[in-house]
Amino acid sequence: MPENAGSPKKLQNNRAALSHKVGYALRHPGRISPYLKRATRDAWLRWHHPDHVSYYRAVMASDTRRNPEAAVGSQTHDRWLALGRMQFDYLAEHGLRPDHRMLDIGCGNLRGGWRFIQYLDPGNYYGIDISPDILIAAKATLAERGLQERLPHLTLTHDLRLEFLPADHFDVVHAHSVFSHSPLPVIEECLAHIGRVLTPTGFFDFTFDRTEGAEHQVLREDFYYRTETLLSLAASQGLHARFMADWEKRPHGQSKIRVSRAELSATGAVTS
């Protein structure tokens, strides 16, 4: 399970620092060998796939072959179910309705997606992902859950320019554990184009790994950002953004920001 997003001490950690790695290894000696194996694999993949999207697509292919649920960050099936329920419950509490059109960026193997598909009117769920392997796993989830008649859209993408999607179309856009694996240019690309596909009253929720210390990355897989960095990046694209403090109450290791074309209230609701 990820570290508590709200722990002040852990929010100061720089996981890329040698001192942190040594201390972590001393506390968890059993994790040294798996880490070294992953670091070796990732170095090989970065050598063969220098751009980030191709690299992370290769990471997902490798992880999905082992276990599709673990590939999206769930080490057990119960945790997979719990994280999906957490995503769904939060958006339902924030006004998601069956008639809304939803875009799920980084839909994975439908950890949360199958619940949204089940809830939304047929045809109102659009899931995109950079990994063909995880989308094949998503189709298996659809079949296992008997959701074929809900007519979800599942699309492979190589970037987040979203040019294949219509303007003013989505009431809710969702990216869970996507920006936590994305360098800043990928996040900036998404924020530069997300406003076009949102309805005037729509919103985009994304989670991220938060730090209050130095921003850093680990193995080019996990990226840690200060809240102010992402809020400023959204503002630079003409978007309104707010840190969603109520998400912090949930047992998840990441934080959440909501952006919209219109101004947000103190609770994250669109006010105009």
C-alpha cells in the first residue's frame, strides 16, 4: 500500500536520495533483491525506449504479463476491488450521474472503470490507455462482469492531446494514478488540451504523488510533485484548480486536484 499522503514526515521524503534508499534497505532487507531486479529491467527498457510513453508502455507490458491487477498498483484482488470502489464512491459523492459522459484517462484493466460502466448510461464511458496489453485485460474484465451491453469505449492512445475526442463533451474526466507516473511535460500536455473536451460545467480529477520537499522521481516510474507546481501548471492553461482535501481522508497514498474551465467553490463544485 502506498505511503500515507497526509503524513508530514513522509511528505518531506526524497525517495531518490541515496540516504533514503540506504535507510529503506536497512529497514526492509527483503525488498532489496526485488528492487534491484526492477531497476535492472527498467534500465534496459529505458535504453530501448527513450521517450517516456514508449518506456512506460513497455513497463506496463512487462507488469501485465505477470499480473494485470498488480500492474495497476493492486497487490491483491481485494485491494483492486477496494481502490476501484474508492474511486467510484468519491465521484458519486461529488455529483456523478448516470447521464454524465465520462472520460477515464489511464483506465487500466478497469479497476474503477467497471463500476463506472455499470452505473453510467450505455455508451457514456470512454476509457483510454497507452498500454495495449492492459486494454486487453480491460476487455477481459468487461466480459467477466457481463458489461458488454453497456457499450463502453476503450481506446489506445500514445499521447494526451485528445484530438480524436469531441469538444465540450465530457462532464467528468478522471485520471487515477496517471500523473504519479508522468514527467511534467506529459502532465502539461494533458492540461493544455483537457479544457477543450470538458463541458462548461465539467471537471477533471487527477491524483498525484505529493511531496512538500524536493520534487523527484524514482526509476522514471514514480514522480513526486509539490501541489503548488500542479496548481500553477493548470492556471497557466487558463484552468481553475483546487486541491481536494476531502480525498485525503481515504486510505490511499496519493492526493487529488480538481480542474475545470469554470471557477470552483471551496468544496470543488463548479460555480458557473
